[in-house]
Amino acid sequence: MSLRSPLGKVRGLGSAKNGTHHWWMQKVSAVALVPLTIWFVSSIVQMTRADYEVVINWMNSPIVAVLMLLFVTTGIYHLKLGLQVIIEDYIHSEGSKVFLQMLVTFSCVAVGTTAGFSILKIAL
């Protein structure tokens, strides 16, 4: 039995220094995704009956291309942060954690790069 209080037990252990950064970035990316998702969904709904040429002309707009790049990169970043939390919380084997973190990072970079080049190719 210890006579130390809970505060006494944790005093001196130090902080993680960046414990809130990951949480904060996930919240910031979620807030950024709200208007971007509304814009994206409303744009797609407006384009449902449009033919190929109209959609390509719409994508040629610099504003649309920038918003699309922001939507894709923010969405992929938010996805990566969320998957990282799931892996850290529910995968208990250190080897599996490292492998899955690397797989998620590689996949997000690959999808983001492909999407970015595709958007830029259409826009330019």
C-alpha cells in the first residue's frame, strides 16, 4: 500500500510534449473538411446531368482545382491521422504497428500524389 497521492505518483514523469498536437490536427482537419465537403457534394450534385465537356471545363477553373486539391489533401491527411489512432489503440504487436503505420503512410502518399497529379493534369 502506497501513501503517495495520485498526483505524487505522476509528478516528475514529464509530459509527452506533443500529446495534444495529433488531437489538435485531427480537429483542425475535420473543421476544414466541413466547408470543403459541402462545396464538393454540392458541386457533384450540380454536375450529375452534365456531359463530359462541361465537367472538364468546370475542372479547368483555377479556383475549382485549388479547392479540389485542398479537399483531397485535407481528407487524406485526416484519414491518415484517424487510422494512426486506430492502429495505436487496437494493434498490440509492435511489429504489426510499425508495418501498418508504414503501409498507411505509403498508401496515403500514393493516393494523394495520384489524385494531385490527376487534378493538375485536368486543370492545366
